[in-house]
Amino acid sequence: THCFFSLLNKKGILHRIYTQNIDGLEAVAGVDPDKLVECHGHFRKASCATCGMGYEADDCKSSMLDKGVAPTCNSCGGLVKPSIVFFGEVMPARFSELVHFDVASCDLVIVLGTSLLVAPVANIPDWVKSNTHRLLINREMVGSFGGQTDVFLEGDCDESVRKLCQLAGWEEEIENLYSDTHSK
């Protein structure tokens, strides 16, 4: 699925991705950073929550996930956290800087693999103009989908994206991207 975004990017037809995932897989798949809004952050950077001193992201992740210990800053002793947004924290400024223009100017919204329960990102499909086409690729119908300009493709996201690429004649391209991404 993340390679699909990268393929749309390479074809010059991707305007923007808004993701709530913190795994950074869109970036790994090669999506241009200008096209990516990681609404809840990512694990590629870390810093001290007290003094802001940078911290090695892999060390932070390893400490938290492998050891179950919150890392501390070498400079001030404060807690270090990855560049992710915890519940109740302010979303990255990039979200509010771009979302209003993006929803006003888009002609298609593709929503993949979500419950559409966590606002404000869950509201994006409802903020677009009423004549904007919306495609939901998901295991279940969610949100306000079901209108005249909506299409629901029920099922597994990866399988559904492969089907779409097959129909568009992009099957070889998506498979090559997938192979390249997974060999990194």
C-alpha cells in the first residue's frame, strides 16, 4: 500500500498524503517529503522533551521498544521522546499549514485502511467539496462514505491496491517498487 503512494508520486499525480501512522513506511517507500504530512509524527528523529537536544532516533526506539525504558538526555537528564504526537499534544504545524488548501483544491480523496475515528485527520474526507470523488479502500465502510461521488472498494488494502494497479496497467511498476522497498 505504501508503494502505491510512491507510484502515484512518481507518476506526478499525488498531491499529498495525510497519515496517522508513525511507522514512516511512506518515507521508506520513497514518497517525496513535500508530499507527506505525518500527522502523528515519526520515529526518524528524537529529542529531549526538556531542553530540545537531539538524540539518536534508533537508540531512542531501541530503548523504548526493546528495553522498555524511557531514554534520558545526555545533556540535562530530561526524558527523550521520538518525534511522535501523543494524545493531547498539538499536531505538527505542517498539518494546519497545508490541510485547508489541500481539501479546497483536490479532485480525488483516497482513504485506505482506517477506522476514521481519530480527529482531526478523520474529518478530512468530509472537508472536501461535495463534488469531490472519494475512494475508500478498507475492510469495512467507515465515516460518511456512501454518497454519489463515493466508491467503496471492500477488502485488504494491499490486495485492493494491486487490483487497481493491474487495472491501470501499472502492475509491473508496483511490483518493482515493492521489491526495491523491501530490499532496503
